[in-house]
Amino acid sequence: MASGSRSDLKVLLVLLAAGLVAAGVFALVGAPLVSEAAAVLAPGLGLKSAVPWGFGVTLAMFVLLALVAGDGLIGELQFMLSAFFVFFAVITLLIAWVF
């Protein structure tokens, strides 16, 4: 039983060391990437630029929802069309607000 707990301790130490190495590599590589991304996104994204992104995200989401809906697609078409415009407006405004 003592050898099993020692091997568990060794595995834990190896995982801890690997986590510390990964955190160090991320700190060295990730910090310049994050600052570069912040500089690129600093001007922001206006409402006019958010409309194509919102339309694309909404269209992709509703195509996915229609594919998984199966046989209920025809009966739910009127709800999907009305919900499309609500989702489009909300997603567009959220993209413009967040980005």
C-alpha cells in the first residue's frame, strides 16, 4: 500500500511540474499575443460592421437548429422565421457592444 501512495505522489508531482511549465510557456508566449490582440481590437467594432457578423452567426445557428429539428421543421417554420429576426437583432447588438 505504501508503494501505491508513493507512485500517486510521483504522478501528482509530475502533473504539477507540467502545469508550472505550461503556465510559464503561456506567460512567455501568451502575454505578447494578448497585448497585440488588445491593440488590434482597440478601435472597436461599430454597428455597421457588426451586422454581417450577426447575420452570419444567426444563419449558421439556425441552419444547425433546422438540421437537428428533424420532422418538426415544417410545423415550426413560422416560429423559426420570427425568431430569426429577434436573434439577428440581439446578436448584432451584442457583437457591437462587446467588440
